[in-house]
Amino acid sequence: MSNVRELKETGIPYSVTTELDQPIILERDGEAVAVLMSVTEYQALVTRREQLTASEARRAADKAVFGELVGCALASGEPIWSPEPDPHWRIPYRLPNGSLLRIVGVDAGSGEVWLTETERELLLQQVENWATEHAVSAAP
């Protein structure tokens, strides 16, 4: 048995005549049930919730760079936030001696890693060349 309730539109216009510099919390019987906030604040909140965290971006970039590799002489550094032109994370990849080889971008909204397969192969070739020159082995 369904309990259907019908709402009738009264045609009363709603308007806010003051700027919302603080969210307004609407309560029923002492419990918060809704929040009234400016559209700008709401859009900023939604945008923040949809963006990747630094660690999520780093994991996505590492997966794209390393794939199934084990013992690669390359390390990812701390992600750097870049809000312009579109929000994204920049993840640096360095050799053991600290030399920066590449910065890989990750879109903060979609999680897309900005690294083509050709760029990945070139990066890994640079690591292999460095390891060969410095007689670095992945084996203990």
C-alpha cells in the first residue's frame, strides 16, 4: 500500500534580499535538515568534492608510469597542486641521484593521466640508460 502525498504549487515567489556571507542551517525540531548557501559557495564545494586528492593522483600516475614493473630505479615525488588552466596535479619522477626526468600531470577532475605510451617508453628508456651507466641492478 503506497502512501502518496500531493503537493500543490502556491505560486509564491521566493527571493533572498541579502547576500549570503554565511550558510543558513534550516532546522526541524532542533535537528538540521537543510542548508541554504550561495550558489558560488555551493559550486566551490561540489568542485572540491569531485577532485582527486594528492595521493589518488600519485597512485594514478604511478600506475601509468610503472605498470607491472618491479625494482625500477625511478621514484615519484610529492604531488604539486596546479589550479590553472584546469585543476590538476603534477607528479615529479626522479632518478635515485635526484635528477628530475619528467613531471606527469593528472587531471584533478577526471583522474586522466597525461602520459602517452610513447612518452612512457621514452621515460623508462632514460631510466634503463641511467641504470646501465651506473651499474645499478634491481637484484640484491
